[in-house]
Amino acid sequence: MSDSTIEVLVFGSAIIDFICYTPRLPRPGETLHGHKFQKGYGGKGANQCVAAARQGSRTALIAKLGDDTFGTDYLQQLRKEGINVNHVNLLANHTTGVAQIAVSDGGENNIIIVVGANNKLGSDDVSLAKNVFKEAKVLVCQLETPLEATVTALKAFRHGVSIVNAAPAMDQTPKELLELATIFCVNETEAALMTQVDSIVGIKQAEAAIARLFEMGANTVIITLGKLGAVFGHKETPTKFEHVPAPHVPPCKVVDTTGAGDAFIGALAHNLARYSERSLGEHIAAASAVASQSVQLPGTQASFPYATTS
């Protein structure tokens, strides 16, 4: 695959997941017996890239892995997904990033990450990948890698649509990050932290948070609300919001919510790159459908669906 064919470019993290399935999430200081362990491939950057690739986009990932068994395995896995890995580097004397994930029988999760080699993703990696930055239609970034490099990537990508998935959330989000992104996408928990409110539990509160993010510098904002779907708005029409419902998934069919947000972002990027004539609401609806499928299967990337139509 040549650089000139890239539709979705992802600048971000790659992390190995260690997932423990347990009846419920542990309380502080508590030890629980789990009933299943699974190793998987994760990291928001790689997850979103895989999700876009499985929907049919020609994708490239810019990322760092440790020069260890985990990193070698991950690089091979990315190639199997058909992702351009010309700019995924194995770093000597660094460990591949890892995530410790607990998943309850109800599908809820908590996650601890140690980013390892991901911390070495830098601004120079943007210039080294200038060809894919020139050709890609959509750029996707997150916050599991150094902020300075992410800002550099956004500045270098001015011709297409850039998506910033601001996760993990920052309580003091730099104005520049908000201003550079074409689309700023967060979930309800992340939006609450960034706008410094106690919680966001419904559509009206999400609309208020979007308005606040406009004041902070954002252009177009999407707040995902789990089973309620998503709410979005544009800075040009700051009092107009649109709610896109999510497909109904019976609680008995929710197996694992880990990675659902990444499935959404990857599918959103794919739809933006492939179907530019469609509205943002249509893109969000398509991405929500992909995320709703992912929660019905265990694992992170393992749960991401393949497109059934071109």
C-alpha cells in the first residue's frame, strides 16, 4: 500500500490490553475472583485505525512500540489488518504500552494504562510522515501520546478533516487544541471534566457542555452519551444542536463496552473520508451503529465489526 492511497491517518497510541472479566468491578482494596483472562490489542490510536480499516478505509498509523515481544506481535497484527505501518517504529530500550482492564458481567469497565514507548511519539514524526499528511482525507488524534506532538500533527494537516478524541480528558484543555480540530469528540464523562461540571447525564446537559466548549475555542463538537446516542453542534450556529439516537441494544446483549468509543471514532473517520456528501448527523448515526455492534462482543479490537457493504 503506498502513502498516496491513504484515506484515514491516525496519529496516536498502540497498547497491549490485559483484560480480566469479573462479576463486578472491585472496590478500593478489594480482591475479586475473575472468570476469564484475555490479551488483546488496544490503545486508542491503533483501535481507531483498526475500526476505520475494518469499515473499508485505506488507513495508516503513526505510532511507537517497544522493541519487545509485545511490540513485534502488535506490528504483525497491524499488518494483518491491512494498515500502512511505514511509520510505526519499534524502539530499543523502551517497553510497549500496556493497559490493565477489568470488565464486569454487566459490561462496565475500568482501565489503567502505562504508555511506555507511546511517550516517544514526537513532533519530528510528523515531518517524517509528511507524504501521508499531504494525501490523507481525515486525521485522527487522541491524548494518550505527548500533547506537543499532537498539536504539531494538527497544524500540519490543514487540507482535510481533523478529529480530536480528547481522551483521556484534561481538566485544563489547551485552547490551541480545541481551535485546531475540525471536530472535537468526547464522551459525557470527559466533557464534564473539561467543562468543570459535576456530571452530564442527559441531552440538555450535553448541549450546555457543547456551548461551553465553543466558548473555549472548539469548532464542531460531538458528545457521545452511550445508549442515548450523541449530541453535536457547530460553532457557526452556537444555539442549534442535534441529537442522534443510538440503536437499541438490549442490556442482556451488552457484553463489553471496552473500545466502543474507539469503534465510534474509527467509523466516523471512515464515513467522513468515504462519504463527504453526507451530513454529519448521518456520519454519526453510521458510527453509532458500529459502536452498538462492538459492545455485543468481548474484547477491544476483537469486537470491531467489518463492513457488510462498500
